[in-house]
Amino acid sequence: PAEPTMVLRLKFLNDTERLARVRPSDTVGALKRAHFPGQEQQVRLIYQGQLLRDDSQSLAALHLAPNSVLHCHISPHSPGPAPAGPQASADPVHAALNVGSLMLPLFVLLLAVLWYFQLQYRHVFTATATTFLAGLTLLFSFMAFTMYRR
């Protein structure tokens, strides 16, 4: 007898949905190949908040019910090879520490400290230094507002 099929709902970030007819014995990789040909490496499937990393895992092992929702994220770039060994577990820690995201608070802190010193030790700052500090503050404010206005 033929194995029964079931329908899964593939939901995308833009709230569109696609129906996928699958068999419980199908693997996550087979689902990606069937419904995202040529994009298998770019597709991330999420079920009940868990990223389905193992492409060899069967859908039956996930205990999917008919009409279950699999959230789909298609990244624009193909990911590089996954690191192996003990460094793989440390990878999220390195990804979370993004030095670039610390630049805005660092510049704000630096400007705040400079303005504090300018107000407290006015006799040390020349008119040129104060004008330069005001210009730097205006330039930084303009850049910050144009970058983060989106």
C-alpha cells in the first residue's frame, strides 16, 4: 500500500504561505529539495521555535501533524561551510559580540565626556576647540539620524 501523505503549511517572513504535500518518511533535506530547488543551502526551516538543522531527519521524527506550520527563511547568500569541533559551540558567542554595533554608543559616550570637560574646564578649551567640538557633535548627530531614520 502507498504511504499516506499529509499537507504542511510553509509560512514565509512576508506572511505568505505555500502548501507542501509530503510523506512522513520524507527527510527535511528532501522537503527542501522538492519545494526549494537550487536554494536548499539558503533555506532555513523552523518548527515550534526550533531550527531544523539535520537534513537527514525524517518528518515523522519531528512528530508533525497534518497542517503543521513550518516557518521558512530564505537567506540571500549561501552560508559557508559549518565549523566542526569545539569551535562550533562557541560560534554564537562570537556572532553576538558585534563590535560594529558598539560604535554608536562609544561615539555618544566620547562626545558626552568631551562636552562634560568643556563645561567643567572651560578655561582649558579655546574658542577653536569649542567650535570644533560643536561642529563634530552636529556632524555626528546628522549622520546618526540619517543612518537610523529608516
